Amino acid sequence: MGVSGSGKTTVARGIALTTGLLFAEADDFHSQANVDKMRSGSPLSDDDRWPWLNDLALWMAERAAEGQSTVIACSALRRAYRDVLAGGPPSIDFVHLRGTAQLIRRRISIRAGHYMPASLLGSQIDTLEPLEPDEPGVVLDVDAPAHELIARAVREVTAPKDHLA
């Protein structure tokens, strides 16, 4: 979890490769209307997000019912959003990728092929609610190299390693 440009996809894919978990990119679950809205520079509202979050929770629950644990690259910016996600699989852990606005903005500015413009970073930072003490997971600073973040995430998450999210 984290704001756009924090390295969610890179780290989540690395976790999936390291652990053998099934990977999904939460951005792929957005409706075309949500993608168009973000592409135009407008932030999503909660009403835009609820169906998307419910679809992600359902996808994780369905995979869990099939015996497959998952890892998803998802912003999950607010506690309420994480609560929806946590309602899907039997257990969940969050890996919060945290970085300075300056570092993240620089990453977004050099990234190609993504519909999320750098102009929306401020709204994501404003929306972000850090993990609370009762939420399962770990907070990692993204100034470390990706391979270190992946290793720490796999090592430090409190739930069994086959239940990362």
C-alpha cells in the first residue's frame, strides 16, 4: 500500500516471485470511468473507490477459497479502504511503502505509460492514513533499494508468509 509512485507494483511483484503467491495489480481492477477520471487529473471519490475495493476483496477471497494466497499492489490509502480489503481473504497483512513527497514526485515524473498524473500526488498524500497499531503489517521507507524492501517485507510481515497482501 502507499501513494502512486511509491513502488507498490515493484515490491508486490517481488514478494510474489519470492514467495510463489499469486500477484495482481489493483489498478487493473479499476473501471474505465475511474481510469478516465484519474487520467483527466481528477481524484477518485469514495463512491468511485468502493466498488473497486469490493472487487479486490472478492478476488482475494475467491483465490483463498481455491487455496491460493495472493499479493496485490494497491494504494489502500485510508483505514476504511483497508477494512474493506481485509473483509475478503481469511487474513491479510499490509506493506506500507512510505517516502517523501519529493522522492515520490520525482519517481512519478520519470515513469512512462501510467495514467496517474503527478498532479494527483498531493490528493493521495492528503488522503493517506498510515497503518494503525492494530492493523497487521509493516511500514518500509522507499529510499531503500527494491530488493531490500522485498526481503524486509517477506521477513517482517507478522502473518504467515503465505498471507501477504
